[in-house]
Amino acid sequence: MKLTGKNLARAVGAGLLLTAAGWMLAGYPGHRLHGVALSLLGLAAAGVPVWLRLGRPGSTALIGRWDRHGRRNAGTASLLDIWRTSSPWAMRRKAAVIRPSLASLSWWRRLRVPLKTFAVPLAKAGQQTVWTSGEESTLRIGIPGTGKTAELANRVIDAPGGVVITSTATDLYDLTAPLRRRRGPVQMFNPGGLGGLASTLRWSPLSGCADPATAARRAADLIGPLDQQGAEGARWAAQARRVLAVWLHAAALGEYRMADVQAWMADPDTAREAILTALKTSPRATEMRQAAAQSIDMSSRTRDGVMLAMAPALAWLTLPSAAEVGDPDPDAAGFTVDELTDRCGALYLLGDDDGTVGPLVAALVAEIAHQARRTAAARPGGRLDPGLTLALDEVALVCPTPLDKWMAELRKRSIVIHAACQGLGQLRARWGADGASMILNSAAAVLVYGGCKDAADLRAFADLAGDRDEVTETRDAAGKVTSTSTRPVPVIAPAMLAGLPAFHAMLIRRGMRVVLVRTPIVWKRRDVRRALKQAAAASRPAKTARPKPAPQARPKPAPQARPDTAARPVRAAA
């Protein structure tokens, strides 16, 4: 007999009746054992079918339950799924882990802590808000104009602690800076002079390079990921990293500047004596001088290949605006993350579309991440409290950092990444196929916006959504339904995904099925509109009050003599 829902109910009902009868029979003298035996038999009759239907161990039963659950919701996440994984209740369960300072609070006081201090309201599915925790990184994929920046700006405003923002335009700064100034210091690093905004921060890649380990790390940050170079390019880039690390170390020890390093690259033979002399004070003088001599004395063909691989890392020095903010005096203080982590500061880094200043911006962001990791390791729980947010818009253009490693590693330090790109092809071009796959896998939530025209990418996202069952009807010539059949179809077809309207996306969330969501629009927020109005009013020139002219006394007209009534002629009587 098939164990359907109706048969299960009958079996449970019969078992409960036997249990009740046994309990009553046990009350009569001399029938206690009979009653107990009958009750146990009834419990077995009621429990075994339930165990077979619901509690049966093994993957078959589990997959069957998941499949039935997915069919009931057309392959999308149900309200229960969202509540279980992405509701405020689910976020509060992780609050003490994300923010160790909350662990000492009672559960009642912890409920009164604002939810946005350790969680992120990502989007809305119907009337239900989908949240992600303060340690979960997210990724946005979509062409320009679909709503990525409008959603990412909310992450900047709602960041509970410090925030680092990268972009190729000034819109994020214009929308969010007025509100961030109310919470902490705001700084600008604009090496490309984008939008005419002046840089308030100056930072040189030579900062800290007196340490050989820092010089090696800085060279890797300037050269960028090796996966984007190809097999042959990766070999040259690896050699360029080693040479640049030695030269940065020598420049820091000799109190040179980045312009000098660029001159060394143009003529290494002339720079030989300066480099070797500066390395005499290195803590590893022998090894470093040997490596420097080897980098200069290599064959001309090999050296040209290494210099060619090193050139993009220093190309920003050709821009006067970039050289001004990225190559300050050696005595200039280096950047520290104290203003970000301890004072809820905001740092805006603007880049260009062609990627000329990209290595400089990437090196600064990598330095911030490195210092933040070291700061978090010394804090309770090994985490920043509150966490640090990296809002990386156009991450493949502005900030070619090791994002594939950061997305999985930094979450343990409460350093959350909210990245945005224009497509999977952009990720593959920057980090390679394996790196792009790691970025997708490490992101706890992926927002896929509409407008994509790459059929392969659309099919890949549709495959992640899975299939659902669609009932089709067969009709005769008169239009009468003669039979029905079921066929599997994609939950969301590639054409439907490509045609999503602006500010709508398909959410691929860890722990639940896909769901279509509406992403927030920053300029519709009440606090943003109010801040923009106040900023516009403050930027307008004050109106000067015009002096009112003194009132002039008007001359009074001379009184006119009224004619005497007595002198009027008397009308003759009729």
C-alpha cells in the first residue's frame, strides 16, 4: 500500500485509538499489563508510518522533501525560506558572533540593538526584506543603468563602521558624502582629478617599503593578479614583481620617490649605483643587493620583457594629478585605518575608465585591507567591531585587487565586501576563469540585473535557478481539454532574465532558492533627499539684503479755498 497523505492519516488515527483504548483498559484491576501492551501497540502503529514518511533517514527522503517543497513554490524561495535564512530573526542569531561586544548583553538588551549595526537590508521580495549579515559579502552583476549604483549607495550610507568606496564617477560621492560626514571624517583620494574634486589624502606606494616584506606585498598589489596575464604574461609579471619589490625597497631606504623608480625603469644601468648604495642599510642587505644586481645585469631581451611588464604599474606617474597625490614627499605620513575603524570614517577613491590609475588605487585599498586585518586580529574575537565595509563599484576597472581571495578570507575579520561589475566576462578578463568562479562561489548573495545579452552567461544563471514543473493541456478541435501533461521548464528563462526592468534582479542567496527582488533606490530615501536639499541650499550664495531707501517727506498740497455757500446764486422759485 502506498503511503499517501490519506493513508498516513488513517494509520495515525487508528494508532491513537488503540493507545486510548489501552490507557483505559490499564485502569481496570487485573488488566494493567494488557492495557500497557495495547498502548504500546497503538503508539507503534501511529509512529512507524510517520517515521517512514517524514523521519526516514537517507538522502532519498531528504531530496524528496526538497523537491516537493520546490514544486509547491514554482522553484523559487518561499516566505518560510526567506524567514529562515534572511529574516531579522536569522540575523539576530548571529549578532554576538559578528559583533563580539554584543555577547556580554542579555538577550533582551540585544533585541534593542538596531538591526543595521550588524546586518544589511539587501532587497525586497514582495513585502519581505531579504537581509544579509555583517560578515557576508555580496556581488552585483549588470550593465550600466540597471540600478547597481543606486543599490550600492545604500550600503555606503548604512555601513555601521568605516567604509571604503571606489568608483569611476562622482555619483556615489554626491549621494552619500553629506550623510557620511555626520558620522565621521570623509576623505577623498582622486588621482585622476575626476569631476574636479580635490584630493584630501596623499599616499605613496613607498610608504612602509623599508620593510622587505611590505615592499614585496606592495609590488604584488601594483602589478595586479597574475591570472589576467595569460601563461606567458604571468611569467613576465612574476619576474616584474620580484624586480619592483627590490627597487621599492631601495627607494624607501634611500628616501627616493616613485618618480625616481620610474626613471630607474627607463635606464637601469645608470641607476645601478644608486640602487646598490641604498640597499646597504637593508636588514637583508646581501640578498637584496644580489637580487638588485641580477635585475640590472640580466640580458637585454629579458630585461626589456620585465620592464614592459612593470610599465603599467607605474603608468599613473605620467598624469600630473596622480603624481601629485600618489608621489608625495618621503616625510609625508603614511595612511592608517584608525579613522575608518575607530571613527566611522569614509574614504572615497575615484579611478578612471582606462585603468591608468587602477594600480595606485588597488595598492591603497590593499594596504587598507592589510592594516584592517592586523587591527582585527588584536581585537576581541579577532574581528572589527563595528566592521569595515568595502563598497567596490566597477571593481574590475578601478580596483584590480585579489578579490577572489578577499571574498572568502576577510569575512572572518568582519570586513565585508559589496562589489559591482558589468558581467562575468569582465571578471574573467581581470581574474581569469578560475578567479571569476571563486568570486561567484564566495559571494553569499549575488544580484543579477537585467540587460545582459551574452547567451552563455544567461544560460549559466538560468541553470542556477533550476527547473520547475509546467502543466500543459492538450485540446481537441472543439477546444475541449482532452489530456494534461507535465514538463520541466526553467524557473526563469534566459529571455526573461535579460528583460528584467531596472531596479529588479534575480537574487541567488546562500541557503535558499532563487527569488526575484526589488533593489532599493538611494535617491528615494528621505534622509538622502533632505541632505541633498540642505547641501544645495548651503552651496547657493547668500542673498544680500538691499538697503531700503529712506522715506521722503511729500510736500503737502496747499489748501484750496472753498467757495462761500452764501455767495452761491439762489435758484429762483418756480
